[in-house]
Amino acid sequence: MFDLLGVPPQVLFGQLLLGLINGSFYALLSLGLAVIFGMLNVINFAHGALYMVGAFVAWLLLNYLGLGYWWALFLAPTVVGLVGMVLEKTMLSRLYKLDHLYGLLLTFGLALILEGAFRHQYGVSGQPYPIPDLLKGGQNLGFMFLPNYRGWVVAASLIVCFGTWFAIERTRLGAYLRAATENPVLVQAFGINVPVMVSLTYAFGVALAGLAGVLAAPIYQVSPLMGSNLIIIVFAVVVIGGMGSILGAILTGLGLGLMEGLTKVFYPEASNIVVFVVMAIVLLIKPAGLFGRER
Amino acid sequence: MPDGSITKTAMLEISDLHGFYGESHVLHGVSLEVRQGEVVTLLGRNGAGKTSTMRAIMGIMGKRTGSIRFQGQELIGMAQHRIPRLGIGYVPEERGIFSSLSVDENLTLPPVIKEGGMTVEQIYDLFPNLKGRGSTQGTRLSGGEQQMLAIARILRTGATLILLDEPTEGLAPVIIEQIGVAVRALKQRGFTIVLVEQNFRFAATIADRHYVMEEGHVVDMIPNDQLDANMDKLHTYLGV
């Protein structure tokens, strides 16, 4: 077997796959944050908690209703989306005229409440969630072993991310969204019900987090703290990609996942901080982020 | 049928309209009416309340009192997104071309609300400059072309009343001439137009009547054919 820079290919590709999987979750979550920030101007700190809720909905569906993974893949994002819509209508919508900071504080509080409630009920130890039968096992690709479920996670998140990008950048509905992001008052003056659009956008953004939660359940365990572990990195991803940039969020998420994987191979000590080092460098050179526009 | 004849002639009827942005009281009892098929201008100095009157009609204003009736329906208190759906198209002063949308997307953004709007082909006949520019980013167009696009996108929707806020502002005379030709063509097609203008020479070539505004209300109404006779008065109003 050949080595790459003194590293066996199994190790290298294994870590790259792990990086790609982490990157898939970064991309799904930061995409939702970017969509929400673009339209609502709210930095949604509850995103990680809603990702956790998505995973728990999947777990609850399985353990109380006997509904398996494929049901959860559809139902959990729907539930999370509806929760999001209620939060937007009853609370967030009151804050749009105020500074960003209020939205951030409100969603941060919501995250604490959600996490606290689940922790109270289920404790901090993770609950296992089985891989669906259809995706058990794996493929030997010669240079590495690819577990089917992990391949599915990467493929599913790529499809959802680029599907979302296409819907926003290339369709009529997306044109309304982009226009309302730029000038909501004028879009309303064309006869479009912007407040409803804003609610649906928030619901969609958090539904993406719920979907990520379901995808994550069989890989990581279902735990009340799974979201808060991830969300800090996801915020760094959003800052690096550029606030509100859709493509930036997707590409940066995947790229940073891979970069983390590579760091684990070549300099493991730095793997936990590499994202933040990149963030610092990007902020120094391009304060609006790699794909962001200066405002 | 006295009531019937009023609704037939007055398409837009504003009476004793007061408007507020937060604490500041910007409209002080505006009253005017616009009949079907007319082109009416609002003249006045900066800050006289012309743009605010348009925004009040569209519901883009904190608080309004008084009455704004469009084809007999009261607009005050109506949900903001329902007002344009009655058939009112708004072309704002800042033009409002979206930079994240292509020219085509800008053109087709406002939803069609009624039958009888112009087709994209007819719009291109009216504004040949826009033809073939579909995939260009909206804000890459020149100022004049952006103004044409801002007017063009309203014509598709089937709106019958068009509110045009300073369509000639900052444009070269040759472009103003083109906009004038287009507005006259729209009038011939039967559109009813309310036009805010600082440039009353331009207004005089298009309008049927002129309302003069000062300090948030209408102080005078001059039919276009009496404009010459009232020129001194108008100069005093406008301070030119």
C-alpha cells in the first residue's frame, strides 16, 4: 500500500470522510442560518437546539409510535418547522424593528429553555438511534471502507443543500425571497404577503436544522446537548462564508469539514481550533466573509 | 343616481388625509380626486408631502386617518398587501430595482393581479432599451433604463391606476423625452396615472390637471389648459 506524506490512505480517507460528514451538517445548519438571517435579520441562536429537537422527534417517534427513520425524515422537519412558525409568529415577529441583538438574545434564551427541558426529561447521556436496515453495512472502495449510512448522509445533505440553492437562486419563488430580503416594503407594495413569507422562511430554515438532526441521530447519539456542541462551529462557518450568502454557507460548511478532517490527520492537536483560526484570518482579510457582500 | 355617477367619475378619492411617520405628522388633510383615465400631477416643493401621499395610498405609512377610496373601496385599514391587488401599481422614487434579480426577474416579479395587463412583447415595444437585456443584473442598467424597468414591471400586472413618483429625476433630457413618450402611450391605453413631479415643464406635456401641495396638504388645483395663465402663481408656490 502506498502512503501519502507518510500517512496510510485508509487513515487519510477515513478522516476526510469524517470531515465530509461533519461538513454536511455544517452546510445544512449554516444554510438554514443564512436563509433566516437574509430574510429576518435574526441571528438564530436557537438553531442548534432545534437541530437537537429534530433528532429527539425522530427518537420519540420510534420509541413511542414505532415510526421508523423514513417517517422521521419527513415528520421531524415538519414538526420543527411548525414549532419555528409558532415561535416566529408569537415572539420573533415583535423584534424586527429593533436591533439584531434582541433577536439573538431571544433565540439564545429559547435555546436554553429547549435544551433545559430535554435535559430535565431525558438526562445528558445520549439515547441510541439505530441505523435503518436499508442503509446498514458498507462498501469497500479499495482505498477505504465507506459505511452506507455515512454515504447516504453526505448525498442527502448535498442534494438538499443544492436543491435549496437552486430554489432560491433560479426559481420564481426564490426571486420573491431574494427581492423581499432586499426590500420587503416594495415587495409588499406589489401585493405579496411578506409577513407570511417571513414566517415560512423561518419555518423552512429551522426545518433544515430538524432534518439535519434526523440525519445525525444514527451517527451521533440523540442528546440534549448535541446542538450546543455544534452550533458554535456553525456560527464560525456562517461568519467565514459571509452572513446571508446561500452558496457561501454550503461551500464553506463542506470545505471546513474537510479542512478539519485533514487537520486531524496531519496535526490532530489543532483540529478543534482550525475553524476558528480560519475565521480569524478571513475576518482580517475579508471582513464580510468569503462570499459576503459589503453592506 | 348621484352616488353612482360619483364612483363612475372618481377612481381615486382622497379626503382629509392625515399621515404620520412615528411621531411626525407629515400629511395635514390632503383632499384630491382622480378620475378614470386622467393623468394628474402632484406638484410642490421638497417636503410638501407628495411622496408621502403616494406612500399613504399604498399603506406604507405608520398611521393614517381620513379617507382614501379606490373605486369605492376604503384603503385605510386594509391589509397592506391587499391594496395593490385592487389594481394599483406603484413606481417608487428610488425605483426599487432589485440588485439580486436579473432584468427578467425584476420585470416579472410583481404578480399579475387582474386580466388586461400588457404582454412582455408590448412592454418591449414601449421600452425598446429593455429588449435583450433579460439576463443582466437589474442594477447594472443605466439610471434611465432602471426607471423604464420600474415602470415596465407594473404594466404586466393589470393594474389600472399607476402611481409614478418622480420618474424624470436625475435623468438626461433625451431619456426624459423617452419616458414622456411612454407615459403618453400609457395614457392612450387608458391607464389612470398619478404623477409626482418637480419638473412641471415635463408635467405640463402629459397631465390633465395639477394639484399643488404645500406643507402636507393640497393648496390649489390647476387644469393643464390654464397652466399658462397661472404661471406666476405656480412660480410662487414652487419657489422657482
